Amino acid sequence: MTSRQTSEEDVGQAPALTIDALGKKCPIPIIMLAERINHVPLNGVVAVLADDPAAFTDIPAWCRLKSHRHVASHELPQGGWAIHVRRNY
């Protein structure tokens, strides 16, 4: 499974937290995620809204580095993505 595919357990889980990083350049979306991921319960999902193209690749890379799970990235109608991250610890 690639980092942009979802498993059956991920389908339909609403984010416990949404971080609006639209208009912010990397690394700000990652910093915002790192500061707030512990605000959701274990196995909770955080959605990061971002429109900086670097965030599209850097957030999944951060997940691999920090042992969290990149669940999916969804395109937003207004541009950018909702990048979903599952808290693993």
C-alpha cells in the first residue's frame, strides 16, 4: 500500500482535529502539526489543510520519520489538500 492509499480501517473516520495551514509555507504546516498532534487521542486523525506543494510531500515524510501514519491526502475544491495523519503514540 502506498502512502496515499487508505485501508478499510481508515475509511470514514472523521478527523478529531483540523489544522488550517492554508497560505502558510513549509515548514509551518509541519510545525503546527507537531505542536498539536498530541491534542487528539491515540489513533485519532488530524487533518492538515495546506496549499504549499512542499506540505503535500513533507507531511507524509514527517509521519514516516516520527512513526505516525499518513492516512490519505484529499484535494480541496479551493486548492490545496486535506492531509490526514493518524496519531500512533
